[in-house]
Amino acid sequence: MHITITHARDEGAPKSGPVMVGWLREPERGGVLYAPPERVSFRPPNRGHAKSAARCPAVINMESRFFMVRCPFDLHVGFGRDKATGRAGLVNRAGTGGAVRGNKLGDVLVMVPEAEWRYPDRPTIQMKLPYVFIADEPVYLTQIDAFAHYRPAPLPGTIFGGRFPVDVWPRPLMWAFEWHEPEKDIVLRRGEPLFYCLFEVDGPERPVQLIEAERTPEVMRHIEHVSGAVNYAAQTFSLFREAAEARPAQLLTPRKKG
């Protein structure tokens, strides 16, 4: 289902130039662990021949819409079941040598209840992240796998992506993973690409400019206004119109440095 949301600020002549998209951390606690999103580049430092694919206008144009979020933790987990209850859960393979304390693992990585898995033999896990994206004109974010990042040892499953309008529905992202081969461990390294964000805007020729945003009272109130709705509504897309009407005229304010 496609929902078109009309904003009062959309009226007038078609816009041109870059689309400003803001990002912030919510919550800010431990923010030093979470690196700023960065533009994806498929071009090597030495682009070489003038006819190299790295100089292809189509490649360069695609790069203008992809931004990368890096993994904030070193994690090595396996799948297991409680011997008494049979409940599915995560096993901390890193043990006491892991970067994340065992009693804190559940604060960052959780197993989705088994009844909510898409397939009975494919567990789903989620990593909690603080990244929130906002905009003051229609912008859709699509969260996808880091397809241009080569892993010598592939992950034993696929990312659970999604698409939603950040201008009306700002919420913290998660890394959701469908574990196709639960007999194989998941190994993630801090700093490696975790996923990409693709931004769709009004006008296919318009580039995206990503900036850090201020955590203004208006932004925090609107995040609070939409947060948690997924726990109480089966189809949150039906709430987008209400969220669009409730949002303030301006959400995005560039963060001041220093």
C-alpha cells in the first residue's frame, strides 16, 4: 500500500537543489560508541582510468543517496534453547573475553519472541540503535544490507529491511536480522558496515545532504509522540497522516559545533 502524505510546506513550485536530512542520537547516552552515518563511496582512492566504473555518472549518482551506519560493538553470539523451558535465546560465545559484558548483552541485542518469526526455523534478532533521521520535506528512508561490503565469512542470514517516511515518523532504527542458519554463529566487528540507508526524495535528480541535527524540544516531543506505537497498533502506516498533522512546521535545525 502506498500512502501519499501532503504537507502544507509542499505547496508551490517544484523544489530543486539538495534535500536536507538530519540525524541525531536518541538516547544520547553512550553516543561515543555510535559513529556518525557516512556517505557510501564505491570509488577507490585512486580512480585510475577515465573510463573506470568508479567514474561512471550513474555510479556517482547512486552514491549520493546511500549512507552507511557502522557496527558499534564487537559481538560473537550463537543460538541456543533453554534446557528447562525450550525457549530460544542468544549464547554469548565471546564469554568473559568479549567487549560487551555478558549481563549487558541483552541491552543491545535481543531475540524476537518466537511467535513473531516469519519462519519457524529462522530466528529473528534485533540490535537496538539510537539513530534517528528527520526532514522538513517528504523523505522516505529504506534500510538495506551493506551490499557493497565484502565479508570473507558471510553472515548466516539476511537483514530485515524496511521503508518509512522520516519527515513524519522519526524513530530510532534497529538492525534486524533473520538467522537462516542458526547452527552458525553471528560475528560482528565494531566499525564494519552494518547497513545502508537509502533516501528517496521529491525529485530523482536532487542529491541528499546529511547533517547532524539539534535535539530541539520540538524534535523530542514529536519523537515521543510517535514512539512505541508499534507496540499498540498492528498497522502503524495508518498513523502516518495523524503524525503528519501533529508534527511542528520545522523539525530540522543544524547542530551547532562546539
